[in-house]
Amino acid sequence: MKSAMIIAGGMGTRMAQSGVLVPKAIVPVAGMPMLERNFRQLVRHGFDRIVVAVSQANMQVVDFANTHLRALAAELNVSLETSIETTPLGNIGPVQAEAERGEDLMVVYADNLTALDLTAVYESHCSSSAAMTLAVHEQPFRMPFGEVQTDGVRITGYFEKPTHAFLVCSAINMLSPEAIRSIAPGECLGISNLASRMIEKGAYVRAFRHQALWIDVNESSDVATAEQMIRENPEAFGEPVTGVA
């Protein structure tokens, strides 16, 4: 089977602070909860075993996965499992439950939406000897201050609130059995910590560069941006797309 895990354990603090009281993973974007959008995208790319990792403190998401997603999985003829966290495991710790399977695993996050070709990421990783493959893209950030450049004391340049592009992780990752086994049972761990751990061990951690549409949805303004992105590029995000004028 071709396996993937959707991490949906976040409590959505920033989303709630921006006035959205629905748990982040099931916030509707263009008429469809983000968790379902990620689930459908994985199915479109041939993943036939999907695990949803969620905190037991987030019962609305647990119920959504065990009812709506389970019915959808049966309709689409794929396997759906839920992995319930009884203690916080960070944004990569839940994959340790997959250690005994000894298979490569794709990991995505319920609050990220993308048009990235997941098949290309999967095949690129599997054809390499990488312990981990991280999808990465350039993200522009506007400096909120004036940037000053010097050669010591003399100022050689002054740029008011410049924009710089940084290479960032797109939160779409492939993990080898080696990487999964490096996580201790019950360990609370972040993806950056796991990548650093594998690099320090001398393992091959590779980047999959892309320019696909991508957004991290963390507050109400991000929902509006994501809906515009889908409205302008419906085919890239897959059908059905509902609730978009």
C-alpha cells in the first residue's frame, strides 16, 4: 500500500484568536474542510492508506475523521485510520506509530493547502537513498524595519522595509523507515528537530524544490486568501470545489 499521514493535532490558537471558533483542521475553505481537502488530494495521487493523527483533546476533529472521512474513504475504496494522541507529540512525533510497518511514509499537515504534485514528491524520494525528503519553496518576507548594510562603521546601504526570499519547508515530507525509527515512542518532536537529528547522524536529507501554489492557513485572513487561490486555480486544487462564486 501507498501510505500517508495527515497531522491534524494543532489546537488552532491563532485561528481562534482571529475569530474562527471551528477547530483549524476542519475550517471550511471554499466549502470544504481543510482536512478533507488534504485527504482528497492524497487519494488523487494514489495513496490508498491514510492515517489521520489528532489529539484526543480535539474531539470535533476526531468525530469528523471517524464519521465523514471514514464514509468518504469507503466510497473511494481507500483505507482510513485514526491515530489518537493522549499526550502532545509535536508535529512529527505521531509518525513513530508507523515504525513497525517499515515503509516510506508521506506526511502532510491539515492546515496547509497546496497544488504540489504529491506523486512527483513520492517518486523522487523513493528513487533516492534519502532518509528524508522535504518539499521546499521560496517564500518572500517583507522586513518590517529599514535594513542597514555596513562595512564595519561606514554605512554602505540603507533599504526601507525590503523584501527577501527565503527557502522554507512546505510541510510536505517523505520519511524513510530509518527516519521514523529514530523517533522514540511517546517522544514530542518537531519536523525541524527530526531533520537536524538525521543530518547530525550523517543521513541524506534532501530537498524537493517546487514552485507550486501553497498556503499555510492559520487565521481568518488566510482563509480568504486560500479561497481566492482556489477560485483562480480550481483545477490545480482538484474537484469538486464548492461554495466559490
